[in-house]
Amino acid sequence: MYIIGENIHIISEKVKEALANRDAEFFMDLAVRQVEAGARAVDINLGPRKKDYAEVFPWIVQAIESVVDVPLCIDTTNVDGMEAALQKITKAQPILNSTSAEPERLEKIPLLAKKYNAKVIALTMGTSGIPVEADARVEIAVGTIIPHLMEIDFPMENLIIDPLVLTTSGCQQYCPQLIEAVRMLKYAWDPAPMVSVGLSNVSNAVPNENRPLINRVYLAMLMGVGLEMMIANPFDEKQNNVIKWIETKDISTPLARVYNKIAERTGAGDEPQPEDFDMSDPEQLAIWKTTQILLNKVIYADAYLAN
């Protein structure tokens, strides 16, 4: 699993404070620790920075590149900010996060990525928003995004499709459709494009104590249909165990068997079954209940584990 570390994000109060103080050591340390924890790229999400992008983006790129050699993922809606960052990147091939099928972004960002030999993440959304159905998201990729990139002679090996994870809290009907979108994208083009997701989006607006479990169970489902890249928290050791168990087909413990079975069932187009779980084990019972909300079988509530 190729993890793009998500922890430099403007939503964090610590990140906000460090950015306001231009605390380079904070960002350098956070980047190093993410890489040491297994991140193979580092996402930099500082928001649009419309007033100070020309100073902030070069500053943070130079600080982080002074301590890590992995790709930097420039995560902003500010196209000028993207270019300000790209002009200072000197190490690994960068990633732009993101374009979409919206005409203005599709016109500008892939050309920028091509100019600087960057990879680009393309979101399966257009001017009318994010469709629920998997096939509609795939159609945005193969009917709009990929044809446009071919027109500008964009290197297809630098394209990453993001079919958009949405939260189970309020957008529950999208969760199973995203799984199918990932599955379909693996066969929608030849060669198949890389596919990435923002894993933790599935638990946005969920109580903090339940977020890691929802993320891990969804991850097992997505690995079952071939997901190999994600923006996620590399510090989540239990998440990293799930990755290791599924990648190595390790079934030496009850939890390893459960997560492998979830991936296996999902990959086969099936659903997890009650007999796959020891319902007398509270941890396995919680995983089973989580599969049911992610498949939209049981309506999500914050107290779903207590029901």
C-alpha cells in the first residue's frame, strides 16, 4: 500500500499554529515521522493561501525537502500556489491534488502537472457534483478526464484517479458505491489508471473514538477490490496491521483472519457473512457492525456500536 501521509493539514490546530509562526522545525519533524512510520509521500494541505501563497508554498516545500526525499503532494485549490510549490521542488516527482472534470480545473491543472512532470490526482466530480452511482463516477473518469488528458498528450502513467470517499455520517449511500467504483476503475482503461482515495473521509463527522475502526474496515474492503494507494494517517498502527495482514495473507490471529475474510469476500463481489465473525468477541462484533453501516445495510448512527 502506497500511503500518502495526511498529517500536514490545515484543519489541525497545531498545523495552523506552526504555520502562523513559520515554525519550520514542526513541519520538518512531522514529515520525517510520517516517512519513518511508512508514508511513501507527504501531503501538504495548507488551504488556498490566496494572500500569501507566493511565500508560504516555497517556504514549506524547501523546509520539508531538506529532511525527506519522498514525493510531496501539493494539496490545494490554488493553481498559482501549486506552481509556486512546483518551482521549488527538487527531489522526487511531485503530485498535484487535485483536478476534476470541472472545465476550469481540467483545463489548467493537468497542463501544469505536465509542465513540471508531476503526477496529478483527478477527482470523479463535475460541475453537478459527485454522483452516487459507481458507474457514473467511472464515466467521468473515462468519458471526460482521460480523453482530455490524451488530447494534451499527458503521460497516462502520471494520472491518479480518486473516485471520492464520502462520510458514512450523512452520505452513507455513497460508501458501497465507492467500493464498486474502485473495482470498476481497475478494468475501465488499458492500462488501468492508478486509483487513490482519501481514506479518513469515510469517518468525517463521526465521534473520534469510532473513526479508526470505520477507516480500518473500509480499508479492508477497498484492498479487496485492488486499492493500492491512499491518503491516510501513517501513525495508525492498527491500520498498518490490517495492511500487512491482507498484503501477506496472514491469518495467524483471529483479527487477521477477519480482516482477510472481509477483503476476500469484497473482492469476490460478495458481502461479509455473520459466520465469518466470532460474535462473542466484542472486537469482532464491532467489526461486523461496521461492515453493515459501510454497506448501507444498517442506518448509521453515532451510537451504532451500542445497538
